[in-house]
Amino acid sequence: MLLWPLLLLLLLVLLPTLALLMQQRSQDARLSWLAGLQHRVAWGALVWAATWQRWRLEQSTLHVHQSQQQALRWCLQGAQRPHCSFTDVSTFRNHLPLTKASQTQEEESGEQPLPPTSNQDLGEASLQATVLGLVALNKAYPEVLAQGGTARVTLTSPWPQPLPWPGNTLGRVGTRGTKDPRALLLDALRSPGLRALEAGTAVELLDVFLGLEADGEELAGAIAAGNPGAPLPERAAELREALEQGPRGMALRLWPKLQVVVTLDAGGQAEAVAALGALWCQGLAFFSPAYAASGGVLGLNLQPEQPYGLYLLPPGAPFIELLPVKEGTQEEAASTLLLAEAQQGKEYELVLTDRASLTRCRLGDVVRVVGVYNQCPVVRFIYRLGQTLSVRGEDIGEDLFSEALGRAVGQWPGAKLLDHGCVESSILDSFVGSAPHYEVFVALRGLRNLSEENRDKLDHCLQEASPRYKSLRFWGSVGPARVHLVGQGAFRALRAALAACPSSPFPPAMPRVLRYRHLAQCLQERVVS
């Protein structure tokens, strides 16, 4: 008889606790349902916007001349100039001369010929690159935009146009609005189910992985202790194990479901992409939604599955012209061309006119036309004219030097090139008592010291690549290139110095030829061999 009163008393004691648990479970289910609903609504809005932008892109690329006229009018309407009454392209060209946006000019004048474009004047290309890129990415790699499927590990974003909504609702893990790069990395490390990893640029992602190797134990300790979030000792053990196995394939060990790495392509990124693909991100695809420069988005990538580095030049704002590049001569072309006049296989320097400054600015970015989309050229970016080395008029271009350096490093046993920077000897006053030459700083994996034989191989490769350089070396007018190995963190320090410089192109573009003494000294002070 006493059993029933005891059971009733026990039920009365446990009832509040059971009610609280049921309420909590109901609340969690309700929050999960709301999050799912928000994600579905955001995805629907993004698909609708992408459909609209795709239609606009199709129409503009089918009627290129008309679209470029509209882009020019858009730029003229935003310009604060008294002589902006002209609207046709011919009058526009006659009234505004071409201006070079070179680092040398910035040093002499203290100004940028082409100011960075504001968020209000980014142009349609930035929005198209972001919206169409997100939908194309999800089509090529399903579930990357599912809840918890994506993490960004740098403060900068690979998507040119900020989308507070629906962009932040689609899949990204982590604390919104954080300004702490370490917190972003910790959020990513705490999420083993990631399918896409985002970073502003490839060189920034390279810095993230190098920093992860250096600070891995500290990060693992923070994850195990639950700083931030709940303690995850098992995940911390996985991180330690992944680090112990070395850099090759590390990303897939940390995130087994990872499919793609998303970064924004710009000048000076190819080396970092190659290093990441060979080591930390081995086995993963790379996708860039656009090619960008200081003036804005210049090219769109509409097909993540196509070879890396191919972009459509859109006819919308900002207004783009093409200046033919004449091989083997310093003579400049007489006039620019419009997009529909581009010829396949030819190389052109891009000329950009933005809404803010109304300057026909020669960006120095050279492209080669490799295809066509409707009436617009599809291009591959080849090199930057402003990244040329020349101490005696030899003009060693960025592409030629990178190719020679790659061949030289390939002859250094076990070495993998991570980063490099070049300085003409006059910048560091290192030519005193010797012929002018190049100072070359390299970051390597797999080689701790450089022998004299290895150092000499770069000079030999440069002579093989450039008859002019070989002749100057033969007569002693130019001294041999001097190669220096820098320690870990040297290029990270350089990028920090670049980011602090108002006139710097980084991010997104990474300079390979340094014109400022204080930037060159960032590397010189960290030479280890």
C-alpha cells in the first residue's frame, strides 16, 4: 500500500525536471526548424537572384557594344568632372589620355592614379561574380552551402560583393562579424564536417597553414579546453595527429569531407596555389569566383569545373578597354579596342575606367584571349607589366622570371617553392662595388640551406630564358642574381607591411618585385641562408 504514495511523491519531485527537459528539447527542435527554414528561404532568394543576373549577363554578352556604352555612361554619371558631357566611346578616348597605374608613379607622386573602388561603386561584375559564383559552386560541389558546410579562415573574403543576407545564412560556420583571425581558424578546426574552405586569397591561405603548423599545439589546447565553445578533446587529438603527419594532405585529414578551396584570384597568386595544391590542400579543387585588381572585378568565373585561371571579361561596369601588347618591342599600340574586337590568341593590357575617378587607367595586367562567350572574350591572365625587373634595360617580365625560378628550384633536391620576392640592387644599395643585379628572396619547404651551386642555377636559368640578360651577363654589365633563403614568417611579415601601406595592391594582388626599401628590408632582415 505504501508503494503508490512513494511513486506519486517521486513523480511530483521529478515532474518539474521532466517538464524542463521537454521544454528544452522542444525549444531546440523549434530553433533547428527555424534555422532550416531560414536556410531554405535564403537559398531560394539566392537562386532567384542568380537566375536574374544570369539573364542580364546573357543579354549583355550578346549585345556587347550596347552594354559597354551603358557601362561608360554609368561611369560618366558618377564622375565629378566638368567635361563629362560626351557619351560616345570615340569622344571619350580623344578627351581622356591613358594613365599608367605603376608603383613607380605612386612613389614619385604619392598618389594612386586609380583609387580603390568604394562599395557603392563596385559595379555589376562584383555582384554577378558573387551570386553566380555561389550557385555555380553549389552545383559543381553539392552540399558546400548546406548548414555548417563552409568556413572562412581569413578576415578578407573571396567573394567580391558583400552579401549580409542571404550570404551569411548559407552554410558558413563561425561567429559573424569577428575581427579575430585566430577565432575564425578555431571555428573551422572545431568543425570536422566542412566541405568548402574559404580564404581571401591563396597567399593568405598559405599563411594560415604555415601559422597552423607553428601554433598547432596551442590551438589544439584551446579546442580541448573549450576556448571558445564546449571542450572537444577528441577533436584536439585529431588535430595533433594531423599535424604530426606533416603538411602533405593535411586539409583532408582535418576535414575528410572537404571538396573545394575558394580564394579570390589576383596578381601574384599562382605560386601559392601551386604550393597549397602540392602540400596542404593536395587532392582538393581550387575555385576563384573572379579575377580582381585594385580597380574592381575584371573577370568572372562561371564554371568551377573548368581549368583554374580562365575568366570571362564582362561588358558591364567598370568600363574595360584592351590595349594590344606587341611582342618583342617596347612600342605601344596606337589605340585601345573594345571587348568585341578582341582576337583569339592575342595578348592585351587591360585599361579600366571606374566611376569614382574617371581615369583611363592602364592596370598593367596582361591577358591572353583563349576563347569566347557569346561576343565577349574568355581570357587567361599572363603577367603584370609593373612587375618587370630591369637594371640595364633587359626587361625580365614576371612570367619569364617565375618560369626561370621554377626551373631552378626544380633542380634543388627536395625543395618546394612557397614564396618569392625580388629587388633591384639599387633599392638596397647592394650594388656598391659590383655590377647592378637582382636580389632574390625565397621561402622553401624541404631545404634548409642553399649551396653556392644551387644559388648559381637561377642565374643560369635566367640566361637561358633571356638572350638580352645573357648578353649583359657576358659583358659584365649585370652581375649574377643573388639568392637568399628566408625563415618562416618572413613573407607573412611582408604582407602585414603591405596591408598597412595605403597605396599597396595587397590584398588582392601580391607584388613580386618590391620597389620600396622598407618592404625589401622585411625580407632582408629574415635571411637564414
